[in-house]
Amino acid sequence: MATKKSVQRQGFKTGEFVVYPSHGVGQITGIEEQEVAGLSLELFVINFEQDKLTLRVPLAKVKTVGMRKLADEATVEKALTTVTGRARVKRTMWSRRAQEYEAKINSGDLISISEVVRDLFRSDDQPEQSYSERQLFEAAIDRMSREIAVVNRISLTEAVKLIQKNLAKSPRRGAKSDEAGEEAAA
């Protein structure tokens, strides 16, 4: 049924880690050929270890689904710098902001994901997040930490600690004087 093909296609090779926008970081475990509806398709087999998920992506769909190589170290640094910035929370309804945050997380773009982490981060001295805010924050920090862990060759725990260390550098939010400054900045 499935036979392993060549080691490299479209700039991606087996064993390489890639980012699939709606699932995060996965590893290409093979390139195989399968017959689907009478057509012979070449597929990347991508394994997402943490989610226990295997995805088969047709080579022809790689660009349209947004699959990309891992971010370079400069992009990782920019993402870590982004989380140290001041939160930019729009004054729109939560449902609209939640959709925007979800879209940023599923874009697969490390900088967009770091913006969600920055905007939804709450320090211990701030009011508690709602369930949906916490879910989005957890999803964003998970995606961000997975990519940083692979790029920097560190454990997932170390990547999370690195992000939290950078979040701790961000200006404190929640005080009334900060809100006036945020509105002026926006």
C-alpha cells in the first residue's frame, strides 16, 4: 500500500521538523505514495508526537495549507521580545477578540502566536482569566514553546520557562494608569 519514496521533496526532507499551522510542530517521518480515488498521490507523513497524531499532506497542498520550515533563531528572539511588550488589547467584544486570537494561533506564525501570549498573559497579582481566555493562552503558549524548544534544542519545560521569564519582564498590566497609556498607544 504505502512505499517510502525519496528523502527530499519541495525543500522538505524526512526527519525534519516543520510547522503545520493548525497543529503546530511536527516531524516528517516519511514521504509515501498512496492511491486515493484512483489517483496516485505523493504524501508527506508528519508525526505530531505530543498529540499522538499522524498527518498525511499531499505534496501539491503544502503551500496552500501553509506548512513551513521552523522559524530561524532571529525570529525566535523577535517572538521572545514581543512577549516582553505591553499588551495590546482591543476594546471589542470578547467573542470577536477570541476569534482573532484563534486565527493568530492557527496561522502558525510564531510572531502572531507570541502576540496572543503577550495579550492574554496575566500575572499573579491580576484578576483571574475566564475559562476561554485561559484556554486560548494555554494553546498559544503550547504552540510557541514547542517551536522554541525544537529551534533552540531545549526541552519543552525549558522553553516554557524561557517564555515565562520574558513575560515577567513585560510592563505590569491591570493598573488604571496603564490602561490610559494603552489607549494612547493603540
